[in-house]
Amino acid sequence: MCHTYKSYAAALLGVVGLFAAPLQAQTAARDNSARPNQTDALPKDHPLKLVSIQPDPVYKDMLGLQTNGWLGSDDGESIVLSPKKTLWLFGDTFIGPLSNGVRVAGAPMINSTIGIQDRKKSPPDCMTFYWKEKDGKPASFFPHQSTTPGDYYWVTKGVMLKGELFLFGYCISGGAAQGLLGWKVAGSTLIRVSNPLDSPEHWVQKAYLLNFGEGNTFYSALVVKPPYLYLYGIVEPRQTALARVRIHDLVSGKLADAYEYWVNGPQGPHWGKHATNCVLQFLPVNSECSVQYEPAWKLYICFTYDVFTPEIYLTTAKELTGPWSKPIPIYKVPEYDRYSFKVMSYAVRQHPELSSRPGEVILTYATNIPNSEQELFTEEGKEIYVHRFVRAQFEMNNTPKGDGGTE
């Protein structure tokens, strides 16, 4: 798929819900009193205190342009496979040569690649990247299967359960030949990999259709809390929502009919069998983020974003089901003001396996150019469409007045 179209399409997928989300909630997320990148970014009544936040010096080059042909991507989901190995999922990826550290124009783009990180090695020499070949040309690592609709996948989330890898993503139909408005989401897929500890060249992939209903997706963020896997997603009319499925049912082969949804009812919120009247979850609305539970804080934390602004937001909740606190901007993406062309940021994710001490948070985000791909093949643009790492340090606020949630 043409990069220009994908970059804009990724933005639409991630944040089109902003247009339908409550205006007052979105306005609150941009509180003029907020001070991103400052240790006083969080208000005094917040349950957490931001001690420091800055570009990460350790992992900054780990997902940089590779001389073996891997020239940058988005998504950037990490999934721990074993005590030694971590899987990284990537979306549309340029494959081609470098010239003096700059992408050579004309590099083809494929719809998915992966990386395996050896956590026993120091970055950046800890990554091995994988994709497939078809007719002697680079091809997506996750080839489309006839058991699902569409033409290709955007695989964005995953989890290890009972020694098996469960991956979730979009089924996409159309592409560059149809133009900007030619692509569409044709459905959702679950891809099961039965042998994820083998070398990726030997992975056995089997794709299944997940029928959540038109316009609904449930793989923005995943949380394992036995006996359930909890899945945050987006439902019509474009709001964040929450589902769950029993791990046993998922492993046994049950699909979307086994899911339950956190919905409103006459007696209050409850788990129901249909994704209608879902309880609103975190803001801003987007399709790529992370939710993690921090036992020391007794809080669920979510780092989220609005692709039309350069900030990364923090929102918290005491329970998986919410309520979630007002999102507060804690970091302004420096690339936003650095270039002669417009840059957008998205796909913010937390990577707890990379943290080395209590309260430390390692984040990644993707950058892209919404208007043209030409700048990516220049000296100035060589570090765009490359994942950036952020290192933040938090501690409990000993004198908060808030409770971590919102009314």
C-alpha cells in the first residue's frame, strides 16, 4: 500500500473517533494549565508525581534504519515470548537499501514485518527483523489467508497464552490503486501461532475471523487478568469500550461469540453479550495504546494520544472498567517542531519489560508525514517513520486529593 495513503489512513483509524467523542472531554484533555515535559506536568491532586521524562538514551537506536533492508515502520507493539526473547510487531514497512544512512527512493512498502529482540544483548545489536518474500520480492510477514475477508492485515496487538501466540489485527481491503478513500476495514482477525518459540521462518500461522459487528474493534489495548483476557477497543459511534473473554475459551478455539462487553443498563454497568450501549473508557479515542496495572500504585495506567496534536497523555483508573481520569499531557513530541515539513505522532505504547526499576516507564511512539512520502527519502527526513523511545520516572504523590479516576 502506498505510504502516503497509509500514513493518513493510520491517522484516520487511530483518531477518527475524536470527532464523535464528547467535545468537553476532548477540550479538557488540552488543559492550558498543563505543562508537558515538565516535572510539574501532573496536577497536585494527581495520585502520581512525574519525576522526569526525556528521550531515552539506551534504546534510541534499537528500531532505527537497518543496513539489511528494514527501513522503518509504525505500530511497535512488544510481546514477551520468553525470559530471553521479545516479539515486536510492525505495520507498513519500507524494505530497501540505504545510501549514506538515507533511504534510497523507490523502496517498496509491505504491510507487516516483525522483529525479535534478544534481551540478553545490548541495543541496538539485539534486534533481528523478519519479513517474507514472494516471487523474489519483499512480502508481508503475515500473508493474507482465505479464511478472513480483505486483502491484507494490519496486525497491531498480541499476547502469549498457554505457550501459544494470539495476535489481533485489522483485515484491510483495497489499496493504492483505489486511492486515499479506496481502502476500508473489512473485518477483524485473530492469528494464532502455535510455535512462537521456534524461529519465525517456521511459524505456523492460522487466521480466524472475529465478528465484532460493523465498525467495532477490540484490540486497542490488552490486559491479562486470569481467568480473563480484557480487550479495549472502539465501538460505534466512535468511543472507547471494553470487552473480555475467558482465557480457557480463547485457547479452546472460541471466537467473538465468547466475548462479553462492559455496558450500561437500568441497574448500572454490567457485563453483557452485545456491544451496545458500552461504557465509555479512556480518552482521547485511539486504536493503538497500552494499559498496564502497576501494583505499587494500585492503578491501571494508560498512555494515549491525539494524532492531531504532539502530546502524549496519561490517564489512570483504579479498576479495569474505569472510570478513567482526565487525560493529562505529560510529553510533547519534539519532532513536531523540528522539521521544515509537518510531522504527526501516534501509536504510543508502553514496554514494561524494558523498565529497570520501580516507577520507570519506557514508551515508544511512531512519527510520520501526513502529506507526502518524499521527505522520508532525504537527509532531513531519515529519522521520521522511525520509532522513538521515551523514558519517564514516576512516584506516588504522598498528598493527593484525587483518587486516580474520574466521575
